[in-house]
Amino acid sequence: MSDQIANSFELSESILLKFAKGTIDLTDSFAGINIKEDLFKPSLECVLEIIDGTNSLGIVDFDGTETFKIAFKSLRDDDEEINLTFRIYKVHVQVSEVKSDIKVYQLYAVTPEHYTQAVMDINQSFTVPVEEAVQSVFGKLGTNRKLETHKTSGIYTYIVPGMTPFETFEFLKRRAYDSKFRSSLFTFYEDADGYHFKNVEKLIKDNRKDAIPYRFVPNASFTTDDDLLKNIEKLEISANKDVMKKIKSGAYANAAKEIDLMNQKVNVSTCQIREDFITFEHLDDAAMSLDSKAIIDESLNIINSTQWLNKTSEETDNRATLIPRRKFYFDCLSQVETRIVVPGNSNLRVGKVVDLDILELAANEDKEQEPKVSGKYLITRLAHTLDRGTYRCSMILNKESYNACLLYTSDAADEGLGVDLGGRRI
């Protein structure tokens, strides 16, 4: 497989713009397509760039009702097709720098459900598991797109006071709880397959065993198709390790205090890295904290962040215990961020796990795996970028710990807290 084929795609059907007065075929005039998925956003976003040399779009009075459909796949036989409809919400037009009678259109769009839910109002009470409440509200959208949910624990009463569906999902995800996972960090998002109400910890647990391998080997010549497809074309590492910020925010040592008006007491829930690191799901088989034991002992067990809640009934929805754990887990995921560009792959989705094999750029020939960057990452943002000749995927990857297997030395105890997936400290 040549590099040209590895970065190519095929359109399954024509790109048709539908508007009030008819349809325009944009297949021959599109210059670029960029479709974005985000693990923490409820809608897909798309930018379609059109080079219009015949003023065919001049007859369209864009008013937000226009739609277009994109269907494509990468060229391997077993790859999935991405087939999506978008509705335009903004148009940017400029005159081409090459020729004054050519216009360049950028059509900004979201999936139609974003429009549908924006004018809906949910006024309803629920006394069911949270995932059933999500399914009930989603059913009101009247969409053919599917919804996948993770199970939640407990049945509580919730009152949704006049929110849009997407606002309701935000409201419900803060109250979603799964007794099997410490953080219960739920998120509502859309990818190319549909909508998801998922627990991030469970996503990691389910997907890490099937992690998609990628390797960064600068200036390498590839002898097999598989090596070419797994090659990282561009790599940027951003380790946002701001220790002072973590100390001040209580990122790894925080608390929630719930004022129980009925019983005249305050319920306190805390999360501290030394005690709680072992209790969360980690991406690597043997995980190690991003912080050394020295800084943990000195500063990161001091609670500098406290959120106060009011409890006005005997019923509890576990928010007081979940808030510190979610803050801890989300802040952990934000600490190490890696951006990669790889050959186009229509099977990729946010929420999947990739396994990065990064070789140290050393002077000797026997390069070893870079210990703090290599390992498994969660795909949190993904962009499918297509132009007239190429298809590439850009990903933002995050991880909440280091790979302890790669870091482990005789004095690994000085590196930080470590644990394997069997719950054993290392």
C-alpha cells in the first residue's frame, strides 16, 4: 500500500446541498472537509470548504435551514463508512486571492439534532435510573440516530425545570452514579456512530484491552502496509504539569461538604491522591501517579478546594461523594495531552484507546521506548480532515498516569504512587 493510498478515501455518494429552492451538487467543488468529535461535547461539528467559480452558491439565501450529507470511508476493505447529515449555522465567504471571480465558502454546520433540541423545553420529573431518564428525553428528539448508554446505580427523583434536552443531559450526567467506578465521570457526546451517555472510567476499562497501536519512528521507511497505517506522521506533546495550580485548586486533594438541614450536621467527603489513586481505573496495566511522593507528601494532600452543598431531604444522590472524585479524575486526565496526526481511518472514534510506542530520539542506533510518553491514551478529540487528495486524522489524546512498567527502576518508589490493574501497589 503506497503512502498515497494510505492517506486516501472514497466518497460513497455525492455531496448535495439542500436548500429552500432545490439542490446543488458540491462534489466537484469541495476543497476541504473537517469533521470534529469531542468526548465532552454533545454535537459533531463540520466545516465544508467550497471553491465556487461559477457562482452556483450565489442563488442560496442562507438562513440556517440548509443541509448537506457526507458519506465516505478510508480505503481498507473492512473500514466503516461514515455517513452524516449536517445543518448549516454559519457561512463565511471571501474572494479568492488567485482570481477575483472565484469565491471561497466555508460552511459551518452541526448535526440537525442540535437545532431540534435548541427550541425544545423539558419540564418533567423522573424517578428512574439516570440512564432511563436520558433515554426518555432523547426519545423526544425524534431522531433516527442511535443512543448508547452505560448503566447507572440507584433510583432517585429529579425535577428538570424547563431545560433543553442537551442542558438536561448536562444536568443528569452530574447526578449519574455507578457504584463500580469511583469517579463516575459521565459524559454525553456524539460521534460518527451516534450519541452516547457514557462513564469515562468504564470506557477506559472496556477499551484499553483493544488499544489501537501507533508508532512514532522519524524518517523511517516502511516495508509493510500495516506499519504505514500505524505510523504517526506528526507528534506534539504537552505535559500541563502546573504544580502550583494543582496545590491552589486542590486538584489532588479536595472536598465536598454537604449541609444536612434535616439532621443539623455537615457531611464531609474528601479525595486525596495518596489514599485514592489505587481505587480508580487507569489506562496502563501498571500505572504510576504523575507526581512524585515528595510533592504528594508536602503539598498535594492538603485540601485547598471545598464545595458546599445543601441537602434538603432524606434522599441522597451521592453528589457529595462524587464531586471530589470527579475533580480528581478529570484533572488527572488533563495533565498529559498529546496531539498526533495519522493516516485517515474511518474506524476511529473518541472514547477509544490508542497505544503509543514512542522511540527516544537518541544518537545511538538502539533506540529505546520513551518512558513517560509511551503507553495508552484516551482519544478525547478527533478530527477527520479530507481534501481533494488526502485523508488524515488528527487526535488529541489524554492520560491520567504514567506507564509504571516503563518507569520502574530500583528506586521507583521515589517516582510516585504506582498500582497495577490487580490493585497491587508497586
